[in-house]
Amino acid sequence: MKYYLYIDESGDHGLTMLNQDFPVFLLCGVILSATDYEEIRNSLNEIKHTLWGNKEVIFHSRDIRKCEKEFSVLFDLEKKKWFYDNLNGAIKITIMLLLHLPFKKISI
């Protein structure tokens, strides 16, 4: 069976500059089978088509949280509820393995 691994980070990866308010670097990943990848991709694309009429929108957590860029539509509370209900529903039914590697930079 074929699997996919997606990796993303949070925080500053450099070791020379330390932000005392956020002294961590986090590397996260998700592993999905090809079948599960297709299912969640289709679910996410349905959300995108419903709200924006295309599948080109990138789900960037900061933009979603702050209702910025394309996600300004989420200022409409009905759309926001629909978005989160459908996003959470898609994630709930997807079988995936989550990986995380946190680094507390002051202890490196």
C-alpha cells in the first residue's frame, strides 16, 4: 500500500535567536494511506468549492484563526460554524498517524 507523509513546522528553526515568549520549535507530520488521502482531499475540496467556488484556497491556520485573506468569509458566523463542522467532520473520519517532535530551544 502507498502512504503519504506531510510535514510542517511551527516556531523559528534557528538556534541563535531565542524568543522568550515562544522558546520552542515544533516539527509535525501526518501519515495517511493513499485511500485516506483521497478521501480527506475530496472532503476538503468540497469545503473549498462550497465557500469559495474553487479548490485553490490554502488552509493556513493563522489565516483561519484570524479570519484573514480568503477566510474573511468566516466573519459570517453561520459560515464559520459550517466550515468548522465540516472540517472537523473530515478530520474525525480520516485514519492518520500524527507525529510530533517538540524542541525546547533553551535546552538544546
